[in-house]
Amino acid sequence: MPITRVVADALGVVTICLVAVLVLLGLFCTVYVLYFRNQIRSQGLIRFNYFSGPWIIRIALISFTIWWGVWEIIRLNLLRHEGRILGALNSKWQETVCKCYIISNLGFAEPCLLLTLVFLLHASLQRSGTLSRKWNARTAGCVILYCLPMFILQLIVILIEPKYSKNSSMNKLPPYFFKTASKTNDNATLCTYPLSSTIILGLFGTVLITYLFWVGRRILHLVINKGLQKRVYTLVFSISVLFLLRVLLLGLSVLSEPENLLFDAIAFLAFLSLLSCAGVGICVLVYLPVVDSLAVRSFQTDAEARCNDEYNDSISLIPPTDRPREESSLIPPTDRPREESSIISPGRNSVDSPNRRSISFRTMEKDETSRAFVELSVYTPSQHSTPPEFG
């Protein structure tokens, strides 16, 4: 077996493993999002509804990523040689699969993935509306609608290819502008990336990334936390650099034939670029907001328990004859008004506390600009932090 084919098969195995890891990450985050939403509904945590608002769009982001990963596996040369899964198909059907790959990934999955990332980031700037189901439905509709021109353009490229190859008067451009597949010596048909499809994807990505920079700049003007600044910078630069790097690598792939080692290396690096982009997006916009919200809920519960303990200790120092009449009743400490526990320990709930590092719910309700932090971070717990206020 030639060394080139061995390396190509090895890269194919690595690609399958990485896609499997991405799918497991996506499924874990999906379960985590649904668990968070169930906790809010079952425990009546109404104030947390805002943070679980875009749950449908978050799951849609994961779905687009998994869809893209599955088609990246179908594209692999590993599956197309004789004796492999797709090797049983004739060359015409293998070429049809390559055309479907271009339409599916370059015309649908990748544009939708990028659009969903941008919409989730832009949701952080909304002053209201992410609580409603209409926001999720409207955003999903916008993603499909804005992706439709890309899908149509990629479909046109695929339909032009047969006419271009048969009509000599149209052969003014090199064949790699519309070529979607290439045949090898052993009658296998390997997928290629038409340069015209790559140019269309690059133009689409450039427009969205320009808008992404504008959204990120607006969010950074509202950031009050250095950790949150790092998240915004990481997200914006990862999406922009990695996506444009993928487009550049796909464009360079036309310099080599699919059976050459250079093509396999370029295609793998292009795959790795978007895989990293999707992974960073899922972590920052899906996983971390849920983790932060659950941390706030847990910290609030612990803080209320400590306040009740302090209240009980203080009451125990007062003689029974001097206690207020209502305190002699059988009302449990947990049923006392919240304002009462706030009086016992004002330092814990003071807005002016010097140890405050979180984005409080009181600020979220009264200050419109604080809503800009919802999708990226809610709370940064530390040893000396104070719980967020719900008053």
C-alpha cells in the first residue's frame, strides 16, 4: 500500500475520532441544557428563565455541528476505496455523494452554524425578548432564511458542473472552479472542493465576521468582568480566525489532486479549523452559561441557609419573654420573610459590598445594560464572593 494512502487513512481515522468526541460533547451539552430547563420549571426558579431563554437555538447550534461532522466523515477517502463502505457504489453514485456533501456542508451546515453563533452572541445585547418562545422561533427562521441564498448558490455551482465539462465554449475557467470529484487509478471517486463554492463561502463568512466584530465590540463596552472579557475575545477571534482559515485552506486545496498527500493534509487542517471553531462556540455559548447559572442557584441556596442559621443563633440569645410574639410561633425559619434575614446580615446582601464580583439579578432587572452578559457569563464564584441579590 502506498505511503500516501496510509497517511490518508490515518488522517481519516483521526477525523472520525474527533467527530465522535464532538458528537459526545454536543449530546452532553444538550442533556445539560435540558436538565437546566427542567430544574427551572420544576423548582419554580422564575428569575432564571431569562438565562435558559435561547435553549432551542443552543440545541440547534449543536445539531448543525453534528450534521456537519457526519458529512465530514462521509467525505473521507478512507470510505471510498475498494472493499470499504462507499467503495461498493459505482463512480457515478460516489460523485453524487460528493455533490451532496458540497450542498450539505458548504451550502447549509457551515452557514447555519456561523449564523447561529452570531445570533446567540447578539442575543446578549437584547434588553428583553429572549424569554419568549417567539424569539427562538424567529431566530430559527432567520437562520434558515439567511442560509437560503448560500444553499441556492451552491446548488447552482453543482448544476453548472456537467454543462461546463461538456460545453467547450464555457471552458474559459480552470476545471477546479466547478469540479466536485476526481477519479483515481483504482476507479475510486474522491471528493474535491470547487473553488467557486469556496469563494461563495468566503464572501458569506466575511460579511458575517464583520458583523460579529461589531457585536463583540458593543459587548466589550458593557463588560464589567475581566473573565468575561476573555470569553468575548476568545469567542470572537476564534470564530473569525478559524473560519477564515478554513476558507483559505479550502481554496488552497485546488493546488493538489485528492490522491496526493498535500491535499489530504490541507483538507484535514481545514476540518480541524472548523471543528475548533464549533467547539469553542459550544463551550462559550452553550455550556458555560448553564454552568454559571447553576452556580448562582447553588450559591444562593447556601447563602440563604447561612442567613437562617445566623438568625437562629441571634434569636437564641434573646430571652423567651423578650422575643417577638410571632417568633414564639411554630413558623419555620425558612418561611420567614426575606427582608428579615437581610436585616440580620446586611453585609451579605449589600450592593456596595467590596467583595462583589458577580452580575446580580437586581442589576439585571434595573439596569438594561447588564443583560449583555447573559449568554456568556452569569456569576464568577470565588472564596470571598457574595451571593447575587434577588430582591
